[in-house]
Amino acid sequence: MDAPIAHSAEAEIAALHASLPTLDTHVDIPWPDMPDPHGETPRQVDFPKMRAGGLKGVVFIAYTPQGPRTPEGQAAAGERAEAMLRAIRATADTEHRLVTTPDELAAAQADGAFSVLLGVENGNAMGHDLSRLKLWRDLGACYVTVTHDGHNDLSDAARPKPELGDGPTLHGGLSELGRQAVREMNRVGLMVDISHIARSSFFQAAEISRAPVLATHTCCAALRAHPRNLDDEQLDMLKQVGGIAQITAVPAFLRAPDADGRFRASVADMADHVEHAVRRIGIEHVGLSSDFDGGGGVQGWRHAGETPGLTAELARRGYDRQALELLWSGNFLRVWHAALAVAGM
């Protein structure tokens, strides 16, 4: 009798996963050689893998690495970010819809279509031109990650880059330009992603922003001490401002290295971080992301085709449909609605 019961439970979880409004809120794209996602590719995320894994939507990222903080470097980063946004937009079609609002996402889900969303990672690409934020929003971006690794002219980063001349701090948190950028993001309807920024910048951005802030790819410092993870005080602040922490599948954020120096983690480790955040700040302030093609991937969820593995682990731990819907997209949509409401949209 054990085998049929186990099979029945697996079938129930598979059916549950297939019905969930799954959304991965942070996935990188190879650049400049971006394979066509309509076919099978070496990428961790392409449209066939999304279909196979029941992943209904993805925020694809226009990422620019931190370089010298010069007008020339910033101009090149801006050109790259905008070229990437346009390239991501060009992959959308009737089956894989370009989604730029929560209502469009809901409509795509209702119609059984996949959703292609856009984000920008590293505000350095803005340079000192605040109008670029509206351009990015007009191109479809739903959020901007204020920094990447390395300080930029907007903010200190959680991980400085000594090779670029970075010391521990540059601005003592957000610069005046960074404060202006947060306010402008609020004005144009962009969510403020505080992944990657320094702890000082985190609290300043949370306090300045009139809309909830979010960390689109992070984990919990209480379980794994890492400069990219959020400590309990930061989690508390996210709850206070109505934001969310999207627990991500980066092994180094989830576990310390093994004896051989390699980082290994599984969906069970992800679920541990989810559970810590949920216990600390409540299910309404926690979500899920992969950081695929940017360092993410754990045993049980190594690519989009294995997305059911994470749902299964969470379901085994007692997360019901309502909780899974919140984790997979409901909480992200709440923050997105709030950002657009602040912008009067």
C-alpha cells in the first residue's frame, strides 16, 4: 500500500504545482550572445524549460557589471542596459507575453500564457541622468536593483570591489543622487530593489521610499552569514514598510562551503531560509527567486524545468495552496501594485 499512497501524494503535488501562478523574480540573460529562448538552449531558463517545469513567468534582467564610475563607463552601461531591455522585449510573442503591469500578468495567467517581465540590475547604468529611470519603465522594467557588486554613484554596495579602488564605504549609505533616484523610482512606478546594497543603504532606502522596497534575490543571515544576506533587523524593516524578501537559489547564500571549498545546497536549504523568514516576518513578506544564469541553482532546482522540486519541498513542509500562491507571486504582485499606486498608476 505504501507505493500507491506515495504516488498519489506525488501526483497531488504535481497537480498543485501546475495550477500555481509561479513567477521567478530574478533571472539573468547571457550577453551579448543571447540564445533564442524559444528553443532548447544551454541556459538554465528558456521557454521550453519553463513549459516543462510549469514556470509561468520570469523577470529577465538587464544586468550591467560595475565598472569605473566615469561618464564614459556609465554611458556604456546605459547603452548596454537599454539594448538588453529591448532584446528581452523582442523575445515576447502571443504565447510568451510581454508583461509590464500586475493586471497584464493576471490576464496572461488567466489565458494560460507565459509572462516575460523585465528588470534592471545596477543603477550605475543611469549615470547621473534621472530621466533614464522613466525610459526603463517605459521599456517595461518593473524594478531597478540600486547597485550590483561594487559601490556606484547612487549607493554603497554590500560587496565593495577593491580592484576598482573601493574602500568599505563611499557615501555612508545612499548618496544624494541615490536618494533622488529612489524618489524618482517612486514617481515613475519602478519598484526599488535593495538586493546588493550596503546595510546602511538598505535602511535609508526603506525609510525614504514611499512604496515598499524589496530584495529580489537574497537569503537570511541568521542561517548563513554572508554580505548579500539580510539579518533579522533588515527583515523586520521589510515587514515594517510592507516589503518582501525573495529567497534565492544561490548555494553560497544558503550554506557555508563544504570541506573541499565548494558550495552545495538543495531545495531543502532554500526551504529552511523561507521558514526562517516566515517565522520572523510572516508569510506575506517572503517570496522565491532563482538567480538562474547568474549563479543560482541548487539540487532539486537546477534549472526552470525542475521548478516543481521547490514546490514539492515546501508542500511537504506544510505550505498550503494559499501560502504557495503568496510565495510564488502573490506577495511580489502586492508590492508591485503598491509601487504603481504611489506613482498614481
